[in-house]
Amino acid sequence: MKIAKLLSAALLSGMLAGCMVGPKYHRPAVQTPNSFRDLADNPQVQAQTASYADLPWWQVFQDPKLQELVRTALKQNYDLQLATERINAARSQLAITRSSLFPQVSGNADFSGGKEHVIQSHYNFLTLTADAAFQLDFFGRLRRANEAARAQLLATEDARQVVALTLVSDLASDYFTLLQLDLQLAITRDTVKTQTDSVKLTQLRLDHGVATKLDVLQAQQVLDTANAAIPDLERQIAQEEDAISILLGNYPQDIARGIPLVEQTLPPEVPPGLPSSIIERRPDIREAEQILVAANADIGVAKAQFFPQISLTGSGGGSFGRSSTFSSLMTTQLGIWSYGAQVSQPIFTGGALKGNLHLAESQHQQALITYKEAIQHSFGEVSDALIGYEKLHQVRTRQQDSVADLQETVRISTLRYKGGTTTYLEVLDGQRSLYGAELTLAAARGDEYRSLVQLYKALGGGWQQ
């Protein structure tokens, strides 16, 4: 009981009176732009504080099948499971580090017995003791180590969010790519069907003497080109399904589709929010900051190594014995207790302590550079995504106009050919151009949706489960 009171008093006095050497963490001042590059000339957009990234993913991507795939991936993906286990490991490491702040108590038991043949005496002894040790943290070495371990845990949790963000953005991008390939395959099959009819019609005209063999061969060329594209598109679709299956944590299998690409909805506007909010929203920046916090605390640990380390020890217990001499019986009890203190002060370490401090300071500078670099890269990604989404939207709308113009061109040239006022080459050129333009439009649609995914990711979109 005396030992417990002594150690408790020491614990309290050590925590209250002890100081912590080393720098206290303050978030570094980082100069960030007042507005995103693509929005610098639009004060109305600059004034918006709400961000598209504040929406949860199930409100951004409203395709029920995509939502189902996302939920499956968040449950089954192996990279995400591994990131979760790293959190568990970091949490355990924090518990190990934090344990040094408390007294360490262990119990011991020793039993012995024997017999003296001369006096015919039997004896048995049982000794029960408890040992306790506690290291006073006057200079904050243990508390700084605990601070570093806690920051590492938070960094690991943010790292998991990075994995989740990357997982869902990759999954959404692959899903839109799959829908794009489906659309291109449908366009190609429609082209095959249309050109098959065109070849038959041209052959019929040849049979009646109003077309040439060259007309038939030219019509067949477009049909052959479309037929050759089908196997390659089917290959790409199967490989895209395999990639999505792996993200889902499954073996390669078919992937169910939801809303077709041409029916997917796009938001009327995509407000990015304030630039300063990226530092708080993006998990990779938060992870880099927590690593910086841990490195800052490690400097305190290194500095505390220069100061004395003071430990208190205590032991207490009792010894219980029983002996017999002939017919007599004797029982003994003996109380045992002791306490002590130990002070350890480094005198000469050959430069190890100074080197350890310089190492901690260098690692802190590396973490600081990484933190600033993460912020800089994030603004680059947002700028690229904003420009990409805006310009790809323009590409898609203009490509739609091009397809509409080519459809009208093919219609008119076909009528002219049937009326005998032009050659089939004019029809053929129009059909080839239309087929290529429709495939390009499908790709432009896919690019537009993928750019939206990248913008949501760059802004640090909420991939909450």
C-alpha cells in the first residue's frame, strides 16, 4: 500500500511539474491562391463557399448499379482492408507507447520445501511479492513519444481515406469507360447492320444495271471496317470488366450495367468552393500534416535524451512458512518491502545523441517539405480538373453538332445517289465520317464523365461509407 501511494504521488508530481522539451507544433503558414486558376475572372464563382466535393458520392453518382459497385468495393477491396489493418497496427503501437506513462507492476511467487534428516524437520515456504517501477517524465520524452504515436495513428487513418478516395474514383472512372465501350460497340453494331443493308441495296442496284461493281466494293469496305472493330471493342470491354472485378475484390466476372452513358446526368454547375478548404478536405494533405506533427514530436524525444532519466522502483510482499519438529508445529510470516530511485545521465555517447537530434530535425524538414508539396500538387490537380471538365464539356457539345451535321450530310448524299446526281463515293465518305464521328462522340462523353470524377477527387470529395 505504501509503495502504491508513493508511486501514485510520483506519477502526479511528474505530470504536473514536468516540462516537455522540444518545439510545440503549430501548423505551418502556407501561402495559397485566393482563387482557382480557371475561375480567377469569375467573381461570382469565387464567392461561393459551398463545394461540389461536400456532396457524398451517392448524391454525385446517381446510377444505382454504380452505387452498388461502390458499396461492394468499400467492403471487399483488399487494398482498403490492408489500410484498415494498418490503422489497427498503429492503434496498438499507440497503446504500447502510452503504457510507458504508467507504473509497470509485476507479481512474483516462489515456493520451496524440504526436510532435515538430523532433526526430522519438514518445512514449506511460500513467498509472494509485487514489483513496481515508474519512470518520471520530467522532460517530456515519453509524452512526446506518445504525441508522435498518436499523430502516426491519425496519419494512418487519413491514409485509409486516401485509399478509399482513390478506390472509388478509379471504380467510377472504369465504370464510365465500360459504358463508353458499350456505347461504341452499339454504334459499331448499328453501323454493321446499316452497312449490310447498304451492301445489299447496292448489289441489287448493280444487278439492275444502275450501280457499278466499284460501288459494291466501296460499300463493303465500310462494312468490313465496322466488323473488324467489334472483336477489339469486345476485348476492351472484357478487360475493363476484369479491372472492375479486381477493384471489387472479386475474381474476373461480368459487371452489371445501370443507366446507359447517353442517359447519365451531369450537374448543371460544379462549384469548387474556397481554395483554403482543400487543406482540410483532402486526406492526403491531412496525412502529410500528421506525419509532420509526429516528426515535430520526435525532435522533443531526441532533445529529452540529453537530460537525466529518473526511475522509481518498489517491491513488497510477504513470506509464509510452515515447519515441524517431531510433534511440534510452527508457522511463520515475514513482511518484505523495499523502495529506491535511479538516475541515469548520459555523459559521453560519442556524438550519438547529437546525431539523433540532427536526424530528427532533418526528418522534420523533410516532412515539412512533403506537406507543402502536397498542398501545391493539390492545387495543380484541381486546376487541371477544372480546366479539363470545362473543355471536355465543350468538346462533347461540339462533337454532337458535328455528328448531327454528318447525319444530315449522309441523308442528303444518299438521296442524291439514288437520284443519280452523284457517285457512291460521296455516300461512302459521309458514312465513314459519320461512323468515326459517332465513335469520337462516345469517347468524348466518357472523357467528360471521367473528368467529373477527377474533379470530385481533386477537391477531396467525401467518399463516406
